[in-house]
Amino acid sequence: MLDNFLFIGFPYIALALAVVVGVYRYVADRFSYSSLSTQFLENKQLFWGSVPWHYGITLILLAHLTAFFIPNIHLAVLGGYLRTVVLEVTGWALSFYALFGLLVLAVRRLSISRVSVTSNLADWLLLISLIVQVGLGVYLAIFYRWGGLWFTKTAAGWLWSLLTLRPDISYIQSMPWAVKLHFFFAFVVILLFPFTRLVHVFTIPITYIWRPYQVVIWSRK
Ligand code: HEM
């Protein structure tokens, strides 16, 4: 019963809210679609937090996506024993890199008063959820090895069953609690997406590369 709610009901609620509220916010308050950068309040710690976090998590999430969307290629890349070990260790390094960045961002938000006074409940909920989610990911990677292999036979089946509207939790039902918690928290992050500065992942800031510097002015009600 609880499993049905956590791994069927909750994911659908989170996804539905992410889409509906996300679109509504884009239409009703387009200027709020931003990371609400605090770079002009503090820059040095932001650099040491933001760079490791973004490079680390982008590559880790790309690996999640390849395991889900193109499992045959993903498994072929993992190939034999040596390649699996090398990629597993690379995953650890990237996830520690991302976690380090995230913790720097949390300490910065707590300790720099100009940043902490401009932080709201949503900022804290998002930061704490990301720390829990990435912490659980690191835990899985270390204590339930070879996730790159077992993901394709377990989590991928469950996610596809959700996507095709034929939910089936038998793929993941007997998995250890830490693994299930990581799956559940993924949807907590999705739920938080439209209510937080996480919406900035859809602003695709490609033009940052060539546009001149700018002064960031918040537009918050
Ligand atoms: C339902 C969605 C998700 C599923 C099914 C899933 C599944 C997994 C699995 C099976 C592993 C173990 C990989 C290994 O042993 O190398 C893992 C690791 C990890 N996950 Fe997720 N995950 C999901 C969403 C997320 C999200 C949203 C984040 C971050 C925001 C995240 C961050 C991580 C991290 C940092 C690791 C450690 C990677 C490593 O060291 O190799 N995951 N995930």
C-alpha cells in the first residue's frame, strides 16, 4: 500500500504539478524563470560551490539518462570488467565532486549573511533535498555496487512502466530501503522544481558564453 503511494501515486502527482505549475509560472511570471543568481552578493565561495556541483551533477545525470533511454548502448559502453570498474570509479569521483560543491553552496548560504537573509524556505527545501538525494546516490554507488548494470533491469523497468501509464512496482519492490529512498527523492526534487529556483534548468543559458557581463536585478514579488 505504502509502496503504491510512494512509487506510483507520488511520482504522478509530482510530475503533474511540475508540468502544470511549471507552465503556469512561465506564462504568468516569466521573469521569475531564473536561478536568481546571488553572484553580485558573493562570488568566491559561489565559484567553488557552483562549478563542482554543476559539472559533477550534469555528467552523473547524463549517465542516468543513457541507462534509461539507451540501455543497450549504455551496457555496451560498460563492456567488460575493466571498463565497468573504471566507469564505476569515475562515477564516484564525479559524485563526490558534486556533493562537495553542494556542501560549499549550503555553507555559503548559511554563513554569508547577505546571502542567508535573501534565502527563503523554498531555497532551503531544495538545497536539503538535493543534499539528501546526492548523499543517497553516493551511498548506493558505494554500498550497492555496479548500479550501472542493475539500473537497467530494475529502476529502468519501473520508470518505463510509469511513463507508459502501466505502473508496475514489482521491478523495485524488493530492493533495499536506501535504494528505494533514492528513487523516491528523485520525485521530491521534481515536485520542488516549479516552486523553486530549479526552474532555471529550462532557461538553457547558452548565450552566457558570448554575451557581455550584466548586472543582475531581481524581480521578486
Ligand atoms: C528515479 C530517478 C533515479 C533513479 C532510478 C536513480 C538511480 C540511481 C542508481 C541505480 C544509482 C547507482 C549508480 C552506481 O552505482 O553507479 C544512482 C546513483 C546516483 N544518483 Fe541517482 N537515480 C535517480 C535520480 C537521481 C537524481 C534526480 C539525482 C540528483 C539530483 C541523482 C543523483 C545520483 C548520484 C550523485 C549518484 C552517485 C553516482 C555514482 O557515484 O556513480 N539521482 N542513482
